[in-house]
Amino acid sequence: MQKPKVLIVDIETSPMTAYIWGLKDQNIGLNQIVQDWTVLAWSAKWLGEKKVYYRDVSCNKNFYDDKNILEPLWKLLDTADVVITQYGSGFDAPRLNTRFILHGMPPPSDYKHLDTYRIVKSVAQFTSNKLEYLTDKLCTKYKKLSHKRFPGMLLWVECLKRNMEAWKEMKKYNIHDVLSTEELYTKLQKWVPQRMPSVHHLCPRRFAVSWGVRPFCGSIYQRLFCKKCKMYYKGDKV
């Protein structure tokens, strides 16, 4: 039986631009929006593997057309049984779904979403649940990076100006977030609540039931459901 495929994901989006009348307590109307947000970059890796996938729009003629970089990410999500993010349930996942819908793409195959932000919040009370704080306290190899050359918002502004040095820093920053999230998850894995089963709790042989089929790379595989963990994953080739 195939082991579950576990994908760590992080995305970076462009800021919205709008006409505003001041700096405080602004209520932005739809007719004030000049440019809506899109995905600028993403990185992903399979849990425990060395290779990190990365795509950005730096080579696109139009930075706000992100379809070509989202298609390979959609394929990774479609083959994943579990997806791990930091605050992805509140940001990355719904934002990606928004772009998929706008591009007329179907939803990827079902996957279980494990959010390290939610895991920590449900079992502990750290001073902050942000990646910067948690990785500083818990991680030894991949603490969250700060982008010192282009601090704060400047990194996004310079990327949109086609500053390739800024894009290099964006790539480094984005990839490191995935590595940090992976290490953070390994530190928290034993603390995952039962309602959010962790990867090592999967029990495909004892509790698996057939749940139809799913396509993958031109072939058809069994779609299995773990009755104990309440998770879907890929079975044998049909």
C-alpha cells in the first residue's frame, strides 16, 4: 500500500492597489480598486524529500496573469493526500481556490489540510502563533527569514517594478518559509489533536475502505478512505 503523499505549501500574493482618501480607518469601495491581488510566487515540497518546487511570475509579461504558475501547483495539490501550511486554512488555501475558480480550473482531489497555526492554537498558548515567533522558539535549522535588503513592503514593491534582485530575495524568502513550516510541523507532530490526525496516525491497512477512483498521470488509481483518521489517499493502480 502506498504511503500518503504529504505536501508543504506556501504562497506569496501581490498587494491590492486602490484610491484612498487617508491613512487611517479607510473603508475601500469596489470602485476604488485599481488592481486586485494575484499570486506572485509559490513554493512546495514533499515532506521528508530534498527537492523544493518554486514558481513565480517574474518572467511573465503581465505580472497579474498567474495561471501559468498555478497549473503546476494545482497538479501537486491534486496528487497530495495531506497538505501542510502555516495559516494556510485562513490564507493560502482560500486564496488559491479563488484563483483556481477565476481561471476556470476544477478543484484538486480531496486532501487533508494540516495548519500548524491551528495546531498550536488548539493545544497551547504561545505569545504569538506567527511563523516568525514559533520557528524562533522551536526550530533549530530553518528559522523564518527576514528580507533585510528589501524590508517589509519594499520587497513586493520592488518585485512589481521588475527588480530582479528583489525577485531573487523573494525566491529565497518563499522557499525558506516552506522549509521552516516543515521543520515546525515535525516539532508539533505529536501534539496534533485527534480531530486533525497527523501523518503518523494514518492506518491504511487496517481501516481502509474503497472510495471510488481518481486519475493520476494518465492512469486510474483506487481512492481510499481511512475510517479511523477520516482521510483520503491514493491506493493501487486499477
